[in-house]
Amino acid sequence: MAKVEVLCCGQVPFRNNPKTMMTQPSKIPHVLSVAGSDSGAGAGIQADLKACASRHVYCSTVITAVTAQNTVGVQGVHILHEHFVAQQLNSVLSDMHVDVVKTGMLPSLGIVKVLCQNLRKFPVKALVVDPVMISTSGDVLAGSSVLAGFREELLPMADIVTPNLKEASVLLGDVPLKSVSDMRAAAKLIHDLGPRNVLVKGGDLPNSLDAIDVFFNGEEFYELCSSRVNTRNTHGTGCTLASCIAAELAKGSSMLSAVKTAKQFIKAALDYSKDLVIGNGAQGPFDHFLALKNVNQSAYRQNRFNPDTLLLYAVTDSTMNRKWGRSIAEAVKAAVEGGATIVQLREKDIETRDFLDVAKVCLKICRSHRVPLLINDRIDVTLACDADGVHIGQSDMPASLARTLLGPEKIIGVSCKTPEQAEQAWVDGADYIGCGGVYPTNTKANRTIGLDGLKDVCQVSKLPVVAIGGIGLSNARAIMEIGVPNLKGVAVVSALFDRECVLTETKNLLAVIS
Ligand SMILES: Nc1ncnc2c1ncn2[C@@H]1O[C@H](COP(=O)(O)OP(=O)(O)O)[C@@H](O)[C@H]1O
Ligand SMILES: Cc1ncc(COP(=O)(O)O)c(N)n1
């Protein structure tokens, strides 16, 4: 009798398994962190590894120094020889496909130089430089000898440099930085040193109720603002921010969107771990794995939100579907089969338990078509059924709080009528805005803003926009043709669900706007 080998994992041997043989090799975005080790694991290489892991990005490491460090301060620093740093760089860069390099503590000029040599030899998609010089505890991590290396060699190669206030000041020859306008001036001067983008971090800005960072891309300034979390656990925020930016760039994000995601991540992680107690010193580490408390499919999404999904946005209405004798799930199924690119469950008169049951069924339908499903207003239902996100109005939960509750992964949309509301939605960490009502509608008694109002909002909105309100076959094309690039699609209710055949209506509407 033929001998059958059983592998311990219970799988058929490779050569006999056609399914395994057909499997495509899969690639994970890859960040290389070139930084120092922090024995307390709050900052440095350890923070970078945790940040990348929690953003679902692979992180390799080249260690430049080993520090004896805890929540009180830095007790010792052992700098590795530049030859050994060069050897590590060569090992990783010559073999593994690195997308983005992120640098932290670079404690000697020799190390800066071998890094620049290796970056020239093995070019990568992006270089993120966190110019670590002084720890938050006030200890020196890189002396003035490396400054020339930063200014002359490394910064001109950087896609972004992320100094905190002290580091920005040192890079510019000890200029005092005390206000947001000082930060803007510093960002401009540092940009003149050669990096493509600059983020001056304001975690240590005195007398500021908010944590404000200034981003400058050589043309425009952005003040990125989040409320300041009241916690001692801010050790490693700078390293984490830079790693998170690197991770998002490795996934393919644009620079501004990577920076915004990273900032939202820091805010959410600090909120999540504000009461954590590790160590007796003044500055504790925080917990990077907030997403793990909510292990779910969305944790494996590589790109959290694709604005193109706003093209044909189906918003349900149970009264209409009841009138035509179909369930919400049947209506959603027809809409996604007809080509709806995103769905929102807007069910105002339904018990929570029923809402949850319906949401779970609709989620299954949407996932099978790779269409995101959002829930109107109800953050509790969004979390309970692990929907892709929530859509909120101006009188619902504020978007900043929704972001804190939902974490950085979920999609958040906000209804906006005015440019001011659109600006606030962006500051609060929303992903898109729904703008309207453009035309009068039966689903909401509301002031309409018309095509001009829509244009005004689109022109200032930094977020993608979907138009809503009285939109259907007759006027959808006119809306799509208003000629503003961030208008990504139309959201419709009656045009799909107050009709006999949802499938046909969706197909027809898609044909008109595509
Ligand atoms: N208490 C806080 N609440 C919210 N965000 C914070 C807080 N402290 C720092 N941040 C943010 O963390 C990031 C790192 O900033 P900062 O602490 O200034 O850098 P570093 O760790 O290099 O000193 C920035 O985006 C900053 O705005
Ligand atoms: C090895 C190493 N790298 C970087 C930092 C900066 O982090 P922080 O500014 O939070 O002290 C640090 N303390 N240690």
C-alpha cells in the first residue's frame, strides 16, 4: 500500500496540492527603521516596530545605538560602530524589498554618512527623517557633530523631516520657537535645507490646549490640530508618528494623507492608553495596539478609504422599501449588484436589535461585493457589527469624538452645507463629506444649497465630497460635470429605493455618471 505522509499542520504535501501550487506570492509593505534601541521600549526601534505592526506593515531594523533608558530618563548610551551599522544596512537593503526608510537616533556623523551612501546605492520609495537629538527627558541622543551631516547630506534626500520644537530650533541654529507662527517660519526655513516636506511637531508647544503640528510642502502650510490628551504617556510619540507616516507611505498613501493618518493614530493611541501606568518616572510609554481590542476584518485593510468608492453612494430608506414590498437586505443586494460603490444604512425608525441584525446581513452582502457599508449616525451599531464606518450629521456626535471612539481605521463621513463645516470635518479627522441638499427632496425638509453652494464647499474642502439631495437620473450628470476634482460622486435615496426595480435604476444611474 502506498505510504501517505501526514504533515503536522494537516496539509497535503506541496507538490500534491494544486491549490497551494497556484497561490501567488504575496507582498507586504515594508519599512526599514534605522534607529536606536530603547530598553524601556517606549521610543526608538521598539516604538517603530510596534507602530508598523499595528499599521500592518513589515518593519526591519538597523540599530545605531543601544540605550539604557526608562520612564525616568536615559541612563546610558552605547553607540554602534559605523562599519557595523553599514553591515546591517547592506544585509537588509541588498536582500529584502524595502519600500520606505525611516530614521530615528543617528548618533554619529559616520553613521549619517554610511546611511546616505546606502540610500544612494539602494534607492527606496521614500525617506522619512525624524531628526532625533534630545529625548523628551532632556537627554542628548545625538551631539552637534551630526548636525552638518543632517543639513548637508541627509535632509536634501528626505521626503519628509519631522522635528519637534527643540530639534527644529537646533537645526536652525538655536532660534527660539514659541508659537504656531514661529513653527510656520521654522518649517519654511527647514524646507530650504532640501527636504520635500516638513512637519514641525508641536507636542511641546507651551500654553497650547491643542496638539498642533505645522506641515509645509514647499507651497502650502497646513496646521494639523488635535485636542491635547491629558496623559503622562507621551514617551515615543515622535518615533511613532514618523513610523506611522512611513508605514502609510509604504502602503501608497500621499504625503499629506499619511501625515494626517499618523496624527490621528497618535491621538487615538494616547486616548486609549492615557491611564496606563508603566514605570515610576515622569514620562510613560503608550499602547500601540488599540486596534487589537477590536480584532476584525477591517484591521487587515491596506488602504482604509478609497475616495473613488463615493461614485454611486446608495443610502437606504426603509419606508420606501416597505412601500415596494422588499426588505432592507433585498434592497441593498439589488443596489450592490447594480453597481452601487458604497452603501449607507439610514434607518431612523428601527429598534437597535433589529438594526444590528439587518446591518450584519447587509455587511455580508456588501463584503461579498467588496463594497464598504456605513451606518448612519449610530456609532454603537457601527462598532457592534464591525461595519466599515459611520456617516454623521451636524447635530449627531461630533466627528472628533466619533474618531476617538472608532479609532483610526473606520471611515467617517460628515454632512456639511458650508465651507466652515467642511473645514471642521477635516480638522476632526473625517474621511469625506456629504454635501447638500443640493436640490429639494422628500427625505429631508432642509435648506437646499444648489449647484453653486455645492461648488463653494467643494472648492475649499480638503476632503473628497459626495453630493446629496434630490439627485437622480435627470440631474446626476450635471452634478458630476461641475468641474471640481474632489467631487467624487452622488449619494441617492429615492432615485434607487423609491422605484420598482432597484437593480435597473442603479445600473441606469451608474451608466449616466460613469
Ligand atoms: N498630549 C498629546 N495629545 C495629543 N497629541 C500629542 C500629545 N503630545 C504630543 N502629541 C502629538 O504627537 C506627535 C509627536 O509630537 P512631539 O511630542 O512634539 O514629538 P517628540 O516625541 O519628537 O517630542 C505630534 O503629532 C504631536 O502633536
Ligand atoms: C532610542 C531612542 N530614540 C528616540 C528617542 C526619542 O523619543 P522621545 O522624544 O519620546 O524621548 C528616545 N528617547 N530613545
